[in-house]
Amino acid sequence: MIDLHCHSIYSDGYLTPTELVKKAQNLNVSMMALTDHDNIDGLEEFRNSAIEHNIRPINGIEFSTKWKKYDLHILGLNIDPKSPHILEAIARNCESRDLRAKYIAEKLEKIANVENAYEKAREIAGHGFIGRPHFARVLLHEGKVKEFQGAFTQYLGKGKKAYMPTNWESLEYIVNAIVQGGGQAVIAHPYKYRLTRTKLHELIKAFKEANGKGIEVVSGRMLKSEIIELAGIAQRFGLLASTGSDFHGVEVSEILPGKQALLPENVVPIWHEM
Ligand code: AMP
Ligand code: MN
Ligand code: MN
Ligand code: MN
């Protein structure tokens, strides 16, 4: 099994890179990418323990980007973690992320009576990276919502009471950083953005012009019909196909590492060029 999309505690995952690797090994994963959001802090531990457990490690990252009015996720696979282009892109997105975290905390203090929300999220996060899922866990711990998911539908999701837009770097900037950083850029989970077909085609055109190479044909839990459609799109637009579980932890993810559906036969897997 191959899994090119997973998270650890260095972003919003629940396992350390080593725990993630052990879990993946038990599930017969042979090649794996760690793709934490906007950071690469787990890659060294991940690489060492993957090699120790006979898994081929791929250095990855999942960048947040802005394209038109959409927040899109772009995977960088096989990146050089020392590349100044990658490091600069990370620094810029992290600054915006931290600023947003402060705004979200202020909002939650006002509208949900959560005291010291920033510090609490930071403590749960543990490694400096603060994402909306950490605020979701604060809301859950404080009894403001009954379920993790409810934190998004009531407070943190787009357009909800504590939603704050983030000044992510542009699609073009991020794809360029990945390419200059020796990696391959991949559009993550294309179905999650609720793009019309026309908009998706427009996105792919902009992505290819920026030198993007791949698209996630399989990502986490998907319908068979969605996979077939995305495989057709990959084929038609000459994009390499990627696959991943987008596993964050058993607490929040239905699909375990390597347990996502197989890629259809009519696509070219991205690892053929890695
Ligand atoms: P952030 O990068 O801080 O905006 O957080 C985005 C992350 O939050 C995603 O990668 C998911 O892990 C999680 N997430 C986003 N929307 C939802 C949702 N509706 N329900 C549960 N988790 C979500
Ligand atoms: Mn996430
Ligand atoms: Mn994502
Ligand atoms: Mn992800």
C-alpha cells in the first residue's frame, strides 16, 4: 500500500511521526509521505523511523494557498526540506496562521466565553503550529460543543461565527516554491472545495501554468464515482495521480493509513516519477 498524505502532531494529527510509521507498517504500507500542514518539523523523525520500519519515506508538506476566493491545499511531494524556497513559503504562511489564531481566539473569548483561547489552543497543539482543529478541541474540552465536528459547523467553518480568513500565499507562489524546492506539486482532495466543474478546470489550467504536476485522485473517504471522475480529469489534463488517506488520527479519521481505495488503472501514479 502507498499513502502519500498523512498528518502528525507537528500539525493537526494525533500521532508522533514514529507512532504514525508503526501504525502504517502494521497496515502494510510500503511507501509513505508525511504531509503536515505548512510545516516540515516532523520530517526528520519520520524519515528515520520509516527507514527503520522498511517504509520508503517521501518528504512532504500540505501547503495552504489562496486561489480566487478559495482556500486550497497543495501537497508538495519529494521536497528538499532545506530549500530556501520551501522555508520562505513556510515562514510566510506560518506568520499568517499565527495572526489568524490570535483573531480566532479573540472571537471565541467574546462570543463563546472561552478564556485564554490562544494559550489553550497552543498548549493542545504543543509544537507551535496552531490550526482550527486545535480550537475545535478547546471548544470540545470546555463543553461549548458536543462533538469535534460541531466546532466547525457552529464556530470555525467558513462563514461561521468565529471564522477568520487567512492571508495564505497564492497558488502560483506556493506551486513555484514546491517546484524550486525540488518537489512535485499536487492538488489535494479536489472534491473538498465544492468547485463547479468549470472552476475546477480553470484551477487546473492555472495550476499547470504554474508547473503543478499532480492531482489527488484518491484522498481519504471517497465515492467510487468521484474516483472515476477524477481519474478521467487526471487523464484528460495530463496530470499524475496521487493517493493518500489524509489520516490525522483514529479520533477524527475514518480511513487508516494506506486504507484508501486503489487508484484506477487509467492514470499514471505520481510515484512512477519519484
Ligand atoms: P486550518 O489549516 O487551521 O484552517 O485547519 C484546516 C484543518 O481543519 C483541515 O486540514 C482539517 O483537518 C480540519 N477541518 C477543516 N474543516 C473541517 C470540518 N468541517 N470538520 C472537521 N475538520 C475540519
Ligand atoms: Mn488537517
Ligand atoms: Mn487538506
Ligand atoms: Mn491533509
